[in-house]
Amino acid sequence: MHPFEALPMTLMPHRSLLTYYLLGSLLAGPFFIFLMVYGYFRYRTLRYDIDEQGITMRWGILFRREISLTYARIQDIQLTSNLVERWLGLARIQIQTASGSSAAEMTIEGVRDVDALRDFLYSRTRGVSAARQDAGTAQKSIVPSVDSEELTDVLNAVAAELRALRLDTQRGSHRHPDD
């Protein structure tokens, strides 16, 4: 069974992400307490809502942030992890859109089964593009096929009718109002 079959679903980060945030805060020296508090509250409030239309990322207590992406907007999906993340069994999924920014629009972190989530996102983005292609093919098939000789005859008849109308209007414009 595919882990993302039961949509909608809400993913919460794995406990290893909190460990990662705390280890990272120790690198800040005397300011580690501020980063530790920030990392703790980010970990506690971070949620990923996945549904049929797209994915939404929410976090924050004082300043609530939310990023929503539809599968149709997703252009590129990258999987990255540094040495500490690999040691903790974590990775980041960076999702880019055609927004013009070189930075990722959304970074999913703290999810253990990143390969399954990445594959799910790829399948959804491919599904959207396949649906677009199918819709384009359906629209093309609505247009009736016309024989080129028949089309040429119709266009010649229209051109002859336009010539006759133009000649008639030119003759009418040369007449004097006294006629």
C-alpha cells in the first residue's frame, strides 16, 4: 500500500528534526538559547497538509506562516541532506516553482520517508501534466477534419464574394447624390 493513498493527510516532523535544530543551535555560541527556542517552536508547530490539489506547509506561533503549492505549479523537486541529517535519518525536499526565484519555494524537512514523499510528489506533478496533455488532445479532436480541396473551394467562394462586395461599394461611392 502506498503511504500517501489516504488523502487528505497531515504530516508532522519526526523527533530527529528537533535534535537537528538543537545541534545546529549549539553552533551559534552564546546565542544558542535564541536559536534553540526558535527551533523548538518551529518543530512543535510545523505541519504539512497534503490533499488532492497540493501541499501546504504551516508553522509559527507569533508570526504564523503558510505556504500552499498546487501540484500544477511544481516545476522541480530536489532531495538534499548534509552529514548530520543523514546521521539522523533526515533529508530535505526542496520544491521549486516557476516563480523566478532561484531559492526553493518550499522546503519539506523532518519527514523520515522522504523517498516515498518525493515519488508521490513526482507522480502528482506528472499526473497534472498528463491531464493537461489529455485535455489538449481532446480539444484537438473536437475540431472536425476538413478536406483541403473542400476548404480551398470554400475560401475561394468567400474571396469572390468579398471582391463582389468591394466592387459594389466602389461603384456606389462614385455615384453622385443627384442620381
